[in-house]
Amino acid sequence: MMTFTVGQAYAVRLPGAEGWALVDTGLPGHAERILAELAGLGARPGDVREIVLTHSHIDHMGSAADLAEATGARVLAGAGDAAVIRGEAPEPPPVLEDWEVPIFESVQPRLAGVPAPRPCRVDRELGEGDVLDWGEEVRVVPVPGHTEGSTALHLTRSGVLFTGDTIANAGELMLGVFNVDRPRAVASFRRQSTLGVQTACFGHGAPIVGGAGEALRAVAARLTA
């Protein structure tokens, strides 16, 4: 896991498939750091096979174009966010709950001076029923609500779930903030809670390693749209 001033990204070793995958890429300007961290793991740029963007927000796709160029990796993202990532459509603004407004305002100074992300190609648009091969089956789980094309990844054999920003671990496990459609985001949280995973990796906050499914179900039971 690579943690940045805002957001984080994950490098995944592909057992039996020779290479690595990245889940998200951080803010613009983080490509060199990510490549350096990969080098520390013994990975060369050309070893990165796929870059999966869980959604189109700047702290997740910001360095995607630079990393795609440096590695030659395929870029994958949810179909509903692909046009934003390619620079063909504007990012829809979130619909903030009253209690989210001060949180949103507190984040903005941390983004001051951050350049706009470069548009990035999307080689494959992901949707319901899609499966990736990372040396084990990776099921694509559309989880709209945070953004239209928000996408989770479920590694079925190892019981790992990458949630993007649909779920956060900000001192406590919770629905991700700054959603475009809260009812759909709640439904997406509940869907992920049924997967029975052992480990959950979030766009913000420390992963839960062991018992993640139980923790997700407990929060899902209390969520209201």
C-alpha cells in the first residue's frame, strides 16, 4: 500500500502471471514515487501489466496517464467513469450531506496547487460480470454511488476486496463520503458486505486484514439511505 497526502494506491503481485497490477495511482505527480516503490519490490516499469482505476476522482486517477506511458500497462476502469478519465466529460460534483460540508472544505487546502490530472486512455471499460486474471480470479463488482462508474475488485480465492472510495476506514468503518448518489452508494456498500471477504483495502484508511466481511456486515446493518 502506498499512502499519499490525499488517498492511496496498491501494488498487487500477480502470482503465476509474472508481473504486477496497480489499483489506483494517487494524485498527479506521484508516478515517480510509485515507480520507486515498485523498484524497491524488485519490479521494473515494464513488469506492471494492468492499472485499474476504482473511479475517476483526481486522487485515484491523477498519475494514471504518466504511469501508463512509463509502464505500457493496460488501463482499466468502470464504464461509467471512462469518459471523465479520458477527459471527454467533466467530473460530476458530489451531493454533500450537511455534515460532509466541513469535511469537504477541510480537504480543499490539501489540494491547493495540485495540477489538473492529464486525461488518460482507458483500454478496457469494466462492468458487471467481468473477470480479470491476476493468477487467480478477480471479479469486477460495479459499486455506483460514489461516482457513476465506481468499481470494486474481489479476489475470490484469497478473499481480498478493493473498495475504492465506496467504503472508508477513517478511525471507524463507514460509507465513503462525497457521493453523487447516496442511496446507490449505500446499496453498493451492502453488496460488498455480502461477499464474505477476509481482507478489505480502502481508498482512504488502513486495510482490515482478517474478519473484514463481518465488520462490513455490521456497518451495513446500520446504514440508512
